[in-house]
Amino acid sequence: MPYKDPEKAREAKRKWEKENRGRGKRHRVWMFIFYENTANDGWRDEADELGLPFCVSPLHDKDTWTKADERKNPKHKMGELKASHYHGLVEYPQPVDYDQVKEDFAFLGTHSIKYAKSKASMAIYLCHLKSPDKAQYDPNEVLEFGGANWHDWCSELEDVHAMMLEMRAFIRENNFTEFADFQDYCDEYNDMWSRALDLKCSWAIGNYIDRYRKRAEQHAKDIEQARARAEWEDRNRERCKEDPAEWQTIEGGQVKRKG
């Protein structure tokens, strides 16, 4: 029934859209949740045979309900553990609707099926990498099926600018002056940055490191010149002092006497 209270009407609309997100519409990228006890035995084999590229998160067994969750449902007490679950993310070769996704992944007992507005953002969410307030999960435990590559999906970030800001700050904080040294670090310790360098921004970051190094070198030269000048002035201060007797006052001003 319609609500007289506008806020209640908006809340009801938000709830309906959340519960029915994607129904009747066709999209390529979809996400869902499932539980170990709802999936068929041997579901990994069925996933391999499905022939669709999709990723499954590590088992989310440390997630807790938040204050916002409790406001929505008083039974979800803030701080209490959620039931252990998996997140799935699939990319179809062409747009499909909700019913098609539900049918394809029925063997997992999926629920909360929704289309994903951003494949990259949802891929990152599988491990909560950009959500420091949530439990963190090991990217090495992400399962890949049908030719999906979780790392590549994560690298398809819409906001490359934000990632480059992080890189530049890290370069300054750790005084990287050679691109090769920074790339070697990324290859070993930050796979997301490594892939971004390979696919998107190596020239820009390499150029920044060159300019950062030249700026640092010029700054060092300026400091050395200032230090040398100060030392010279200290050594020659007494010799450079003028004899007051060499000056005379004329009409209120100081004029050096002629030799």
C-alpha cells in the first residue's frame, strides 16, 4: 500500500529495488552469495563444466554484522558473526537476465543475485581489499573458473588516477629514483600495481620518477651550494669587514672616502 510518509515511501522503494535488482533486465556481469551447505557436493567440478568465466571468493568466515545491518534487521546484532559464505562474480559473453543467472548457478543454491555495476570493484570486494573496516581475506584463495583471471579483473579499475596517486605517494615516501627498482618492488609485493604498470601507466609513472629524481638532485645541489657559500662567508667574515674610517657623512648620507 502507498505510504503517506515520504521517508517511508523512499525506504520501501530502496528495499524493493535491492530485493529485485536486475530482475527483468539484462546485464553481463552478475554477483551472488552462496553457502557451503547449500551447494551441491562436488560443486567445484560442476563450476569447471559450466563454461562461464567466474570467480569465487575465499570463504568469508570472519564477517560481522554492522550497526547499519542491525538498523535494517534487529536480529542482526552488531558485532555478531555472519554465517560463513562465499561471494561469486560472473561475466557472461552477452547480457542475460536474472532468471538465466539463477538457473545457471542453481547447483550452488545461490541467493542475493544482483548485477554488478563495476566488475573491477566487485572483484576487489571478494577479498575486501579496499574495505579496511571489514575482515581481510587472502587473494591466493580466490577460485577462478572458465578462464577467469581475478587479477586481471581487479586491474580493470575505472579510477586509475586514484591508484597512480597512491603510487606517487609511495615513491616519494620510499625515495624510489629508478623506475626499474619500483617495478621490481611492485612485481614482488603489490600485484595490482604491477599489472597497472604493465597495462596502463608505466610511461606516466616512469616519467614521474625521472622528474622526481632530477628535482631531488637539483635540491641536493642547491643545499651544497648554500653550505659552501656559508662556509666561505664564515672564513672571510673578518677580512670582508669595512673600516668605518673609510666612510664619511655628507648631508645625512654615508659616502666612501676617495683614496
